Amino acid sequence: MSRTVVVGREHPRPVSSVRCPDPADPAPTRRGPGGPRRASGRPCTIVRHPNGVADTGTGRASSAMRVLIVDDEPLARVHMRSLLAGDGDVSEVVECANGLDAVSMIRAHRPDLVLLDVEMPGLDGFGVVRAVGVDAMPAVIFVTAHHRYASAALAVRAVDCVLKPVWGPRLTDAVRRAKAQIARG
């Protein structure tokens, strides 16, 4: 079984050395002290799962999956991260707390899968999809406390819509379907 490490530390200690890009920055790839910045200037959390998957020379592990968790509730992010920790195919988990940071991270980080809350202050989950573009979005699993968003989630080609509080087997099933979709291309 793989061990979850948070950028050199045991999970779940916070990470302060990795920063998200700033969507207002004219050169979002510019690096400064502490790395690229995000709009709020606060760090994203990046969790790496060392699973021994070999690099294929493309800069990415062959079967590794990078996941972005976007939720304004810190406890929801921690819970989803802990549910993903047992998945050996997940090589990295990045967290953001709002839609603007999510748009920046999707563009800069290019995750394979996004677990996306619907209701967030500022830019909501559907706003994130519109800002990135439906065709440019990675696989998406919407996570929401309201079942009324399920049909709208499927209309924007989401893999699934999981209700909060997130139940482990339900998220595992949704992630399994996302892996199948990613494998199909």
C-alpha cells in the first residue's frame, strides 16, 4: 500500500511551500519566492502519493492520476483527500478553496480529475467549467449537498455528481468511472 506524503511531510499537515498561480497575473508561469502565486496569495495543498509508478519520459508517471479537489469547506477537502489516499492510482492531490483558484490550477497544473463543489462564494463550480470551457475541462466529479444539481452536472459532461456528506464507496465508484473515461481518452 502506498504512503501518503504531503510535500515531504506525513499527511495531513498543511503545506506552505507550494503556491497556486494568480489568474490576474499577466505572466502566470512566472516564478517568484515560494513559487507561482494565486489570487489570495495563500498556498494550495499538494499531496503526493509515492506509489512507485515509473516515469515514461513524458514527465508524468504512466498510470498516475493527478486530482484537484475544489471545495470552500476545509473539512470536506480533508475528507475527500483521506478517501483518495488509499487509491494507488492517485499520484498527486491538489486542493483549492474557491473557483478562481480552481480555474488557475486547472490551466497551470492540468489535473486528470477534478472533484468540484458546486456552491462556493465567488465563482461556483459551473462557473469554473464555463471559465475553462467544457471541452478543455479534465474529467469532473461534482460534489454537492443538493441533488438538484445532478442533471446540470451531467449536462456539462461531468462523470458523476456525488452528494455530501461524501460516502467512501460512492466516491470510489465515481473515481473508478472517471479512470475508465480518462483511459478511453
